[in-house]
Amino acid sequence: MGKLPFEIQSFPNQLLTLFREAQASSLPKIHTGRCKGSVKGCYSLLPTNNGAFIFVIDGAFEIQGRLLHLRDALAMWNTEAITFEALSHEDPPNCRGLHWSELLLLPFYSENFTLSL
């Protein structure tokens, strides 16, 4: 498995871009976020009316009113922003502390996306 270009534990409660070179090229941007406790956020899509794939790596999130747990995924399109809330909880006494919730977010352009069933 590849190593991240940063220590994700050093940036709690933030969405980070995994590959910096994607910012200056046509490569897709992939973001990850690791949240401790109950954290709310909003990801704005530019240009608007695009979409994103969201995958929960660990923990639980509420994304646009939908509850997602470990290994759940959601595809959204034709939206301007995606709201989310990490739903971590405290461990019982004498345990490690708070659980982390972690997700991946991959924005895409709606005009380049087709869904066939």
C-alpha cells in the first residue's frame, strides 16, 4: 500500500488533497478527511452542478441527510455543495478515547459522467 504525502493524524477535522499534482493538471482531485468527534463541514463544487463520489473509510457520516457507515459509498451529481457531519462517539471508560471517522471524496464533472444500468 502506498504512503500518503503527509501524516493524516497531523491534520484532524480537515479535508486534504491526496495528490498535490492533481491541482495543476487534469488528474482528478481526491480528498480525504479524518474527523474526531462530531464535526460538520461543507464541500463546494466548482464549477457548480457537478458531483462527487464519497466513500466512508471508517466510522460514520451523515452526508446530505443520508447516514453512511464503514465502507458505504454515495454518488451525488448536479449539486453545488455537499454537507457532511462526522458522527464519532466516545469509547467506554478505560479505552483509547474518541473514535475517528474518515472519508474519501472524489469530485467529478457531471458532463463527463454517465450512469448506465
